Amino acid sequence: MELNKIVSLAMSVVLSTSLLIGCSSKNKDKFYNESNKKAILKVGMITDVAGVNDQSFNQSAWEGLQKAKEELGVDVTYLESKQDSDYAANIETFVDEDVDLILGVGAKLAPAIEEGAGLYPDQKFAIVDEELPSDIKNVKSILFNSQEAAYLVGLIAGKMTKTNNVGFIGGMEIPVIDTFKYGYMAGVKNANSNVQIQDQFANSFTDQAKGKAIANQMYGQGADIIFIAGGDVGTGAIEAAKEKNKYAIGVDRDQSDLAPKNVLTSAIKRVDVGVYETVKNLVDGNFEGGTITVYGLDQDAIGIAPTTKNLVPKDVLDYVNEEIEKLKKGDIKVPKDKSEYNAIMK
């Protein structure tokens, strides 16, 4: 009898141990919803070098994840990248933490995401602002018709300039910033063909001082409105607008809070919408790697800031709304790069 008890106890210990090992190896670091015992999905966001509080697209992406946490019950976290070499290391960290989805924010992360997807084929990834090849089946690409948002603020700049001289400051000369540049230039020229457009790149997404210096130079050369698509570079340029009592145009999110009397409008790119929808698909079991989703006017993911009405007169807003309807109907094609812009200008 005593022997039977010992054998029974030993078998129980072995069984319990095996269950614990199986659970921990597959679901390490997972949280559980006590009401239904289901694992809570974990999403890890990796910022580019501008950081999570860039007042621009990183911040918007994080807002989308916070909404997903509140409404979908997912666990969200982020890692900031101080330099380009941090991207791969941050991916490794999230893989080790067994997150369900690794989200890379910004085109600069694309090479690291592509490499990580190859090293970890069972890991789900998403990338904002870059299209990766469709044969990479564990990466979802999230894109935006940024050129159309830039076109709309360009229309406003073209109508509102008093000097017939406006500017564009880009963070870095990469395709996603080109979409803003050439969309904006097309809008300006469509609204007012007599306007001179100054343009310059800061070669940074973080250098506020550089953004301020370039803006001051452009204002000194006659510009009275400058559109900045450059992360935290824009913060410096908006500060220059405030000091010079000129106008600046924000990007990605409504940046009027930085200078309510000087931020004329903002080219809205709702990164939060794309991020939230991607996480919702993950929660619903509908995540599709190897695919691209492009967000635009129809998804209310691009446009102009609602505060635009504070500084822009109604007749200009009516004109912009008419152009929005033409965009929705496909009557207007907005250029995304230099070759398309030159073709349209001819």
C-alpha cells in the first residue's frame, strides 16, 4: 500500500513538472486574463531615432497602441532607438520577450525588420512607412497616402502666402519624406503658380537646432509659411515661426499645441489608425503577413488638422474641401516623387 502511494506521488510530480515546462516554454512572459484564462497578446513597438515623444509619427503610433490596450486588452510596450544600430538589438530583445507582434515605426527600420523576419519566420512583424516584398510572409506593411495630406496643406500655403514665397524642410531625403515634399509642392503650385518654393533637408529627425536654423534662413529669404516633415526637427522650426511671428505647417498629428498662433495647419497622417487596425486584426486572428494596407482619405487616415479653421478663412477651407472631393473621385493625381512631380508640372 505504501509503495503504491509513493509511485502515485512520483507520477503526479512528473506530470505537474511537464505541464509547467510546456507552459513556460511556449508562453514565457505572457500575462493571462483571469476571467477566461486566455493569454493576453503582447505588442512591442520599436521607434526610430526620433523617439516616442517626437510630436510626430512615433508618438502617433504609440497613441494607436495605447488605444489598442484600452479597447482590445492587449499588452503594449516600446523600445526607443538612439541610433540605427539599435534596431536589430531591439528586435532581439522583443523576440526574447516572446511578444506576439513586433512593430517597427519608420522606413529606416525596414532593413532590420526584413532581416529579423528571415531569422525568426514564426515571429509576426509590422512595418510603418515601408513596403517589404510580398514573399516575406510574416511582415505586414502599413502605408499612407501622405502625398495627398501634403497636397492639401500645400493648397492652403499657396492661398495664404502674402509674399509668394514658402518653404519645405524635410528630415532626411528618403522616399517617405519625398511624398510629403512633392505632394506639398504640387498643392502650392496648383493654388498659386506664382509662388517660389524653398526646400532643404536637415539630414536628421532629431536636431531641433538644425530645424530652427533652416527655418530662420528661409524666413530671412522671404518665406512666410514653411511645411516641415522631419520629426523633432519640426519642433525647432515651429519655434522659429513663433519667434518670427510667421507661419509653420505641422505634420503627422495636429501640432497646433506647439504654437497655436503660428501653426497654420498640419498634414495629418493617422499612423495611430493603421497601427490600431493592424493590432485589431491580430486580436481577431486575421493578421496577414506578406500584405500591404494603404490608408488614405477613405479611411479618414489623412487630411488636415481640425484646428485649421482657427487661422484659415472659410473660403480657403471651402476650396480645400472641393479638392478633397476631387481626390476621392480620382480626378486629381498627386505626385509622390520628383519624376511624377515634373511630369505633372509639364
